[in-house]
Amino acid sequence: MSPIIRKVKKEDFESLKAVIDSNNLFPSELLDEMISDFFTNENTTDIWLTMEIEKEIIAVIYCVPERMTVGTFNLYLIAIHKNFQGRGFGAQIMTYLEELLQKSNNRILIAETSGLPDFEQTRKFYKKLNYQQEAIIREFYQKGEDKVIFWKKLN
């Protein structure tokens, strides 16, 4: 029962939505627009990975190169199905992504999250993986909800 990490395929789409829905991260309908370039543009620089166990999709991760930078990527999504959280799968897929980016001589991975109390576990997760809290942008998402930005040097 060891997990497999691989690129996302079109046939994974509904399972990815189920992972997102299990976490109530955002309405999974937004996934349609988020992933469309990955499926339609053969020159895309977007990275979409999934993790499966015994052919069941349990995680998704998505990052893109940051515009006007050299070797900096921004993590826009990491989600582990609610039924599989707390078992180290998030750390495994993050490590895989970091190693993938390093092999291509990328330098930095940025991760952004909410400053709300509901996201305390997310912030602890990044700190546990040696991400440094780099900035807080007050009231970024909405009134009373800050954006917390984490930074990690890859090489």
C-alpha cells in the first residue's frame, strides 16, 4: 500500500474534485478553470501532481512559476483527502515536488495560506517542512483575513 505520485491525467478530474470537496478548501467547480491550461496547452509550465494508493486518488498539488522571476515557483494548492490526513502523505508529496523543482534548477518555492485560526494546522505543516514565514499581508483575502506567505530555498 505505498503511494504513487504522478502527473495528473484528465481521467483524474472528478477524483481531484472529491479531494478538494473533502477539505472544503474552495468550491471544487473552480478546479475547471484552474487546470484547463494544463490539459490544453502542451507548453504549460504548470505542475499538477496527484498521489494515489491502490488506484484511489488521495491528494493533489499544484504550483506555477512566478512571473518575472528566475527559478521561483508558487504553490497554489495542496490537498490531502480528509480520510488520509495526518499520515505523512502531505509531507511526501511536498518533498516530491521540491525534488522535482530542484532537478530543474529552480531556487525557491512560495506557499501562501490564510491567517484565520482554521488554517493554523496548515501553517504548522509548512513550518514543520522548514518553510520560513516570510510575510503577512493584512486583510488580503477579505476584511479580517490575512495572507501568510511561507518561503523555502530549494538548492
